[in-house]
Amino acid sequence: MLLSLKNKKIIISAGASGIGWATAKVCLSKGAHVFLCDLDSKSIKKTQKHPLNNKRLFSYECDASDEDDVTNFFNQVYKKTKKIDALINNVGIAGPTGTIEKLTSEDWEQTLKINVISHFYFTKLAIPMLKKNKGGSIINLSSGAGIMGFPLRSPYTASKWAVIGVTKTLAMELGKFKIRVNAICPGTIKGDRMVRVIRDKAKFLKVSKKKVEKEFVSMASMNCWIYEEDIGKMCSFLISSDGERISGQAIPVDGNATRMD
């Protein structure tokens, strides 16, 4: 298998749908063992119907914003394996749409807690398992909004810039343990989340959803959507031996996005 992940053990947060599930399926197809968690019990049940469930796929319900819940998830994983090859911090929410003076403190606090502090919960517990493995990979999902401004989405943008800062710092801290840390910055992903983002922006601006959708796609010079599987493929590359010298990077997968306005 190209970019083989055979027998590599990978944890994915928010892994039962969207980018997380697409990534899980890519990793499974390359021979990995995947431990995923998600808050959505219905999505978890769907993953449990996958042919590889209970062989190389293990799914757990977990609220990533609750530190005790995350600890319990890792306790469950620890019963299966004492070391891992990779952690993919995928959990995140779109946050509210609006100018900053119209947003509430609650909007900001929830967005930052889920998009930044949840990554801390997972990373803190994953590092000892990566050290036992004598190396590995941490991949943090940032966004194009983590390297550019994004009008009407200030809490989301702040959280995704924070992810880049944590990524750069962890790469420096963990390099001596052969643990690589990178961030992926997806562009406009075709999926349920963007449907909601487009709906909310169209409502705020009082324009059609079609107009907003066209503007989002035009932000990339390739004038295209990005697909969830594209992110999974990049994760697979970074975890594989082909990515063993890549660390501390913020890698766009966005069709060359040049703006986010």
C-alpha cells in the first residue's frame, strides 16, 4: 500500500463524521488502527457498522470540551494499547457569524474552549503515549482562517490562529522526542458545516445562499471546493514515513486560497 499506515495506532477527536470520519476511513484503508471519539451518539453508532469495527476501528462517545470525559476516553484507549503513533486534533465548531460588537461573551468562550482548550486536553494525554512509541505525529486542524483574517467570524479566526501558535510551540518542545507536530489549514470544505456557515452569512448579509456559496469558492485560485477526503490524505501523508522530517508547519489544503472576505 502506498503511504502504508499498517498497524499504526491513531486517535482522532470528533472522528465520527465530516473531516474526522473521512480521515478515519483513509487511515483504515492504509492499514491503521483507529480510535475515534465523538459527541454525536448517532454518528458513533453509524461508525460501529463499519466492516472493520472491533478489528481495527474503535469508537467511543466523548464530549471533547469536558476534561473528565476526555480522560475517560483515553482510559478506554489505554485498555487496547499503551502507545500510539498519531493524534489528530480534529474537534472544532464554526462559532457564530456577526460583527464583533454583536457577539456575546458566551459565543467567544464556547468557540475558544472547543477549538483550542479541547486540543490541550487531548494533546496532554496523548504525549506520554507518543513518547512510549519513541516518536510519532500530532496533527492539529486549523483553517485558512488561521493564516488570514475572516470577517464576521472573529471567535473562529482567533481560535484557529491559536492552533497555529500551539502547533509551532509543541513542535519545538517535542522534537527531541521524535514527535512531529503540524497543523493543516483546510479551505472551503464541501460538507454540512459549510452549509450552515453559508446559511448564517447569507442571513446576516441579507443575500442569497447561492451568492455566498459562489463567493466562498472564488476565494481559491483553483476556484474549487475542498473535499473532506483531501484532508484525510494529507493526514495520512504526515503520519507516514514519507512525512518523517516535516514538523512545525501550517499546511494549507485549500486550492490556493488568497482571501477570506
